[in-house]
Amino acid sequence: MEKLAIFIAKGGTGKTTTAVSLAAGLSADGQRVVLVDTDPQGGISSYFSIESTGGLTELLDGKEARLVRVRPNLVVIPSGDGSLGEQSLRLSGPIEQTDLFQRLFAELHDTDFVIFDCSPLLNAITQGVLAYADHVLIPVSMDYLSAVTAVNTVNAINSLSAAERPKILGILPTFYDRRTRISRVILRMLRDHFGDLVMETIIRTNTQINEAPSFKKTIFEFAKFSYGSADYSSLLDEVELRLKRG
Ligand SMILES: Nc1ncnc2c1ncn2[C@@H]1O[C@H](COP(=O)(O)OP(=O)(O)O)[C@@H](O)[C@H]1O
Ligand SMILES: [Mg+2]
């Protein structure tokens, strides 16, 4: 079972979109995927228009979590009743979380991929996810503040202890618009600073990606022949390639 977290310490860079698109693409390829929403804002629940309660918060309270099948090979664990942020403050630390995830997923024998959609806060919940995950993917939008946050996020991840640190699968440029100078400048900055850590795949700004959630559809279902669909398909290939390389 591969455990992948989607995280950067900033909102609005395409984390939820990337988590949903990867989960959708992998599950359509026949992989059995569990998508876990660890953001109290519940973006995944909104995306698929499902009830958010009965998820992670309830699990942390020792209750059963709801596993919501949203597509044939795709199950969602919602973030819960919205109090994940407060719960995070009560946790003793990431290890408590890791134990929880280990117990939870020990029961999900027939899962190939677990994808965690993180909140932008590096709180105990997120630290637990990072400790449990094998890899982290970092979506960075093409603006200066996101690029700075990417540097800070990579530093924060690298300063975690070996047991709590996932491998960085890649830094994913998002909201790329080739007509703007800033997109080209930021991409160059990232490539100069991070080298091969930056994915070859670039997610371009695309209206259909923005519209898809309002139709409760993934980008592949909503606009199969869009830029967005093409970009997330290449991301899928590159993720699988990078995982194979180890
Ligand atoms: N490549 C893109 N082109 C256009 N809109 C996008 C793209 N990626 C994400 N969006 C939209 O931008 C908003 C923020 O994206 P989201 O994935 O929710 O970010 P995060 O989870 O990092 O906060 C959403 O409305 C989403 O539909
Ligand atoms: Mg989100």
C-alpha cells in the first residue's frame, strides 16, 4: 500500500484539486484508492457533495469512520464535523495520530493507495499524516508567496525526525499561465532552487478545472479533452514513474 500526502503550508495552491484528480485517475486505472480529507474545511466532501460528518474527527473520538464510496474503486474518509483543528490541539503529538492511521488502515487490506488531502497548517494532524505517509507531493502555484512557502515547507519537512519524515515525491507547479512573466520567473526559480525535485509535469491554469467541482465531477469526467485533463494525466504517469524509481 502506497501512502501519499498532498501538502504545502499555504491555501489555494491546488492541493484538494490534485488529491481528487490523482485519486480519480488512479482508481480509474484499476487501483483501489482511499482518499482521506484531513482539512477541517472539508474540501473533499464539498467536491463530491457528500456529508462531512462521521469522518476523522469521529475516528479520533474513538468512533467508527464512515467510508464513502464515491466511484467504483474510490472511497473517501471525510474530515468530520469541522472540529479537527481543535482536536489537533488536544493531541499529544504526531505519534498518537500515526497509531490511529495504522489501526485504521490495518483493516483496509485491499487498498493500493491512500491519498491524504492536507490542510495548510502543519499541526499535529498534519504531522501525523506526514509521519504515516511514505511520500509527500507539494503543489506550488506560480506566485512569489507560494514559492517562498514551498522553500519553508521543504525545510520544515526536512527538519522532521527520520521516523516522522516522508520522502518528497516532487514539487508540482500549479496555476501556470505561460502568457505571464511571473509564471515563467517562478518556475525558473523553483527549478534553480530545487532541481529535479520539481516535477516535469506542470498544471496549467484551466477554467474547466475550476468548473468541474460545481458539477461534482473530476476533471477527467467533466472535460476529458481539456488542458486540465491532459496535465493531470501526465501527473499520474509521472507519479507512477517516480514511485517505481523509489
Ligand atoms: N489549474 C487550475 N486552474 C484553474 N483553477 C484551479 C486550478 N487548480 C485549482 N483550481 C481552483 O482553485 C481553487 C483552489 O484550489 P484547491 O485545490 O481547493 O486549493 P487548496 O486545496 O490548495 O486550497 C478551487 O476553486 C479550484 O477549483
Ligand atoms: Mg484544500
